[in-house]
Amino acid sequence: MNNTQGMSMKRAQALVPFFGDVALRASVKASCALTLAAVAGTASASTFNLPGGPQPFQLNLPVPATRIAAEQNWLHWAMMIICLVIFVAVFGVMFYSIWKHRKSLGHKPATFHESTAVEIAWTIVPFLIVIGMALMATKLLVAQKDTTNADLTIKVTGIQWKWGYEYIKGEGEGIAFVSTLDASHRAMSDAGGPKKGEIVSDYLLKVDKPLVVPVNQKIRIITTANDVIHAFAVPQFGIKQDAIPGFVRDTWFRADKTGDFYGQCQELCGKEHAYMPIHVKVVTPEQYSAWVTERQKEAAAKADDPSKVWQQADLVARGEKVYAANCAACHQASGKGAGPIKALDGSAIVLDADHLKTTNILLNGAAGGAMPAWKQLSDTEIAAVITYAKNTWSNKTGQVVQPAQVQAARK
């Protein structure tokens, strides 16, 4: 069985809980498999299957990886079936009445004005149906918002156009990093996408640093944003929470299986909205502890002393890495910018001997948020990227900005 056929069977199996008869379940499963296999037969060779991400010819909600997501799937189908039954009943009676009592058969319109029994029935019955549906939905909504007793709390900050993660409570407390679309995928997109026949299963979903969490533990997600409204969403976890500047919102999930799961910003947040993926890696508790230890060692190694005086060559080398990870997506690797994004190569502000002009822009942002603030970078990283910009491309100023100068500018 190939991937497409396997997925067809899974989609058919999603309907099984709503059909009681064994023969009917088998019939539904077979017909769905045959129909989707026929459609898949016309697919190109570039069709891919990304576990934890969107699927080819996906017609149903994604396979749940949390109990909340499974409940959402069940509620979705329950509501659909209730609405379908009401639709068939109401329109069935209406069309039957029209057809069996049409004028051509000699029927004449009734002359009654009202029926108390009918009035009571069509008021009470819909009321009871709505109450029943509301009770099912309310139970799930309350569970979705119960973020108490979390094993791990992570602050997620939406930034144009990347995600900042900060582990603020639980194992790994203090770890913080920014997750950005993989540079090779951005370059691939700029070149028009994958080449014909090329299969890139995680196209525009690959990031440099995924969010790592342990399986079977309650993860509380606190969302906010630096600039505009974003939305943190991972469909297989059943979560979607807006990230709003100046506000703190929260949601939670408890993954019941290990693996890689993908989402994207689901709020239109600007021109790079399509390049803001989410990659959550769910691992075993032992693997998570090992990851935490490794990250803490890396953080300790990168804990730069802002009083250290750097040589220009060392700062430029460090700044090149910072620029590639955070700035090149907008300003381009060539420093030429694109569209409304201003060029750094030959920029009067970059060339100016007053380093505070560039430093203040990096710390506070500019152009009404079009240029985001980068306060989350360390003093050394900001000093390095400014020095890099001042001494790269045609910018040969020879100027050096030291971390201590950036630290002073923060005050």
C-alpha cells in the first residue's frame, strides 16, 4: 500500500466511530479509499507526505496528537452529523409537502392561521437541540482554557517574521532562543520554489531551532508579540492563540506521542506572513533532559562579557552569523534591501560615525514597526552585527562598535 492509499484508509477510518453497522463501516472505508486513490492517480510525482504536517489531498481535520485535538475532531463530526440530520429532516418534509400537495394533483391551500402545538414544537425542539450542542461544546472550551498545573511554561513571542521562545517555568527554565525559517528554504522560495520533480516535504516549514517539549507533560503556552498581531497555531495539538502586542494570552497542550509537528502563524501579519512557520519537536523525558543540558551548556558558552573589547575581525565574523540568522531575510545577503526595505549597503545611517543612530534603531525599531526592535539579541550580538554592516559590501568605514557601547545605549 502506498502513502496515498494509506492516508485514504485513515480518512475513511475517521468516519468509523459515527457508523454502528460493521458492513456500513466497511463500505464507507472502501468507497473513500477508492475515491481518493482515483484522485491521487492524477497527482504529480512531487506529492509528499509530512508526518505532523499537512497531508496531500487532506479532506479531514489532521490526525490528533493530543486529547484536546481528538475531542475537537469528535465534536466537529458530531455537530456536522446533527446539522445534516436537521437539514435532511426539515428539507425532506418541505419538499415532500410541496411534491405531494401540489396544485396539479388538485390540492388547495389550507386556510388555517396558526397551530399552537406546532408553534410550541418548533420552539422547544430547536431549543433543546441547541442546548445539547452547547453543552458538548462548552465542556471542550472549558478544558481548552484550563492552563493550571502545567509541567512546563513557555513564553512565545511573535516577531515579524519569526518566533521567540522563552522557557520561564519548569525544567529548562532560562532557555531562550529565536526560531527562524531555514535560510535554504527562503532562498528556494525566492527562486520560485522547489524545482520540477523535486520533493521537499517540509517546504517553508523547516526552521533553524524547533521548540522542544517532553511527551505526556502539560505545556502551558503564553503568547504575546513585539510588533503586530500574530497567532500561534499547531493544528495537530488543537491549539490556536493570538499573540497581541501589549497583551498576554495563554493556551496549553499535552502531546501523547513523540515526533515533529508543524504549524504556521495564522494571523495576517505582514508581507513575510508566509515565512513564519512553527516546528514543535516532542521527545521523551530523557531526550528532553539531555536537550536542556546541551542548551544550558551552549548558553553558558555564549554568555559574553559586555565589557570585553573585541577586535574588528572577530566582531565582523560574529556579526556575519547574526546577520544571516536575523537580518538577511529582509535586507538580503547583499545588503541591497528589497522593495520598501531599505538597503544597508551605502546607507547614510550605517556609514555615519555616530554609532548610536544604528544602535537605537536595532534596540527600538523604526518606521512604525516595519523595522522591528531586536532587544532580545545580546549586547555582543548587536555590536557585532552593526560592526559587520559598517565594514561589509561597499561599507568600508573601519568603524567598530563594542558591546559596552550597546549596553550603555540600553539604559
